[in-house]
Amino acid sequence: MSPLVFITGVSSGIGQALARRYAQAGWRLALSARRGEELATWCRAQGWPPESWAVYGADVRDAASITAAGRACLDRQGLPDVVIANAGISIGVDTAEHEDLEVVRATFETNVLGLAATFQPFIGPMRERRSGTLVGIASVAAIRGLPGHAAYCASKSAVVAYCESLRGELRTSGVKVVTLLPGYVDTPLTRGNRYGMPFLLQPETFADRAFRAIEAGVSYRVIPWQMGLVAKLMRALPNPLFDLAVQGRGRKKRRTE
């Protein structure tokens, strides 16, 4: 039987590109998004054989919802070989504005709690099988905090640390943990950005490189590598120089904008 991949956040962008890349490689698909019916319509439009995919409507902000989707996948399609926690949001915040505290909450619930809850149903069975790969989609924004982007940068830093901790916990179990840090990818998440986006990738390009990194079992990779180099240089800057470098940089749009 063909291998199985479980992917969250398949309503657009990176999630859909990953689904297409895995389908191209002959994998069976277990796909999750909040709008399950819309996702099923999209899957049918791809022309994939009905037996090769299934959709699980779930909201990753609701741990009960996404863990139920994982258990439904286990019952219907079996234990995945790869689980990709891709669902995420990116909204600008101004902590001086009280209403933006709710944006911080939503960002962490989606990007961090949602990732942990996505993995949860599969860890025990993967340990028992002694194989499987858990993939956390972080961001190059995890490496340094950017003005106006505090919730997203902090949440993606948390994803990196969470996956690192989980990798240590599972080190002798046969289960791999892969952390991927996309740079700028042309998706609905980035198209409203009010600043330059160097080394911008198309979703299909990112998905192909991510697929190969996951297959190779790398523990951590920035895609594209050029953004990894930029991020390392930015990380090495003393705080006063970094602060000067980002001074006047355009900020991510807030929810009310």
C-alpha cells in the first residue's frame, strides 16, 4: 500500500502545494482544514482517485477538534508515515492596542497549540510502530523578532523550540522530528506584506524542497538556504545594529487594517 501523509492547513498556499507534491509522488493523502467541504471540492478538482485521499474538517485552534480528526484518520486510513503540522496564521500586532491581545492568543493557539494537538494522536502509535516523521512548519521569522510581527515571530520561535524538545524525547523511538523554516513564499499569508521579500519562492518550489528535506530526514532546514544565511547574519548582529537595521521597516497589517 502507498505511504500516507497527514497535512493540516490545506485550504491554500503551502498546504495545497504540499498535498499536490505528495500526490505526485504517489502518496495517499489525509488532509485537514477548517472548511472541509471546500477542501473536498478542491481535491475532486485535482482529478485524484477517490480512494487516494480523505478530508477531515477541523480547527487546529480547538484541540478537541484536531485531535478528533487525527483519530478519525487512524480509523479510516491507518497510521500516517508523515504528519505535517502546516496550519498557521500571521497577523500584525500592536501591544498598545487592547484588542490585539486577542490576536496574540489566536496566533499562539493556531501556530503552537495547533501543532502540538496535530501531532498528539499519532505519537503513541508511531512509537509502537517505531517509525514515522513529524514535521513542524516554523518560519525564518523565528530567528529574530521583527517590529509589528511580535505574535508571529514569538509563536514560530516556540515551534522551533517545541520541535527541538520533541525530537529529544523521541530520539530513541524510531520517530523523526523535522523542523522546516520557510522564508518568503508567495501565498495569501504574505501577499499583503508592506516590505520587501527577498528570495521569494512559489509554493510549488517550496513544497518540492520540503518534500526532499522530509524524505532525507533532516532535523532542521531553512528553505531557501539563502534566507538561512541572511537569518544567521541577522542573529549575529549586536542588538543596537539589529535595531538600526529594522528601523523604519514596514509592519505587518493588523487585523483591523
